[in-house]
Amino acid sequence: MTTTETEGAPGTGRLVKGPGLLLVWLYGVMSVGAVSRSIYQIATEFDRAPLAYGLSAVAAVVYAFITYTLVRGGETARRAALVCCAAELAGVLIVGTWTLVEPSAFPDATVWSDYGSGYVFIPVLLPLTGIWWLRKSRTLAA
């Protein structure tokens, strides 16, 4: 890490300050939960609901990557996190709608089923908050 990153020069500082710290914590918790859930389900019951368990694994990778980019900081990480948050939001909306329209396609829930209702709707609120923070922290740094 360079001196400019630690000093918080415009666009290069850490994203883990203020609300960013809460985001890292929430994304970290969601990463651990989604990774644990998907590993267990894929290892023990994959044939029962491969689509649901595969999508849970995708969610786990997305959560882990966003956590990493937020901790990493810098402009490249900010852009990557912003793209991933937008993709995560699209995934939550698509999968959430799909689980409501065609529940038979999902014999078991995914992290993003019903817009994350099994996770107190955190999966739909987290990317919205992430996008807000990433955009706001960019303007604060400038």
C-alpha cells in the first residue's frame, strides 16, 4: 500500500470509513453465511436443487469479492465494487422475481430467493447501500 492510499488522497483512499465499515462487516457476514450454506448444500444435496445451490454459490463469490474490494480500497477497487454491487442488485431482482413467478424451479431457497426474505431482505438492501456509499465516498474524496 502506498502512502497516498493511507493518507486518503482523492480517489485512492480506503473505502472502509464511516458507513463503509458497516458495509464491510455486513458483506463479510453475508460472505461467510453464503459460502458456508452453499458448500454444505452442494456437498450434501446438490441433486435436490442444483439451480438454487449454484445461485447461492454465485452469491457467495459476489459477496466475498465486494468485501475484498471494499477493504482493498483505491479507485480500481471502487469501480470493481460498484460494478459488482450493480450485478448483485440485478441478480437479487432477477432471482427474487423468478422465485415468485416460478417457485417450482426452486425446490429449495437461494440467498436471493424472494428478494432475500430469508435474510431479512439484506440481500436487496445491501447492494443499494453499497452503490450509495461508493458513489458518495467518491464525491467526498474528490
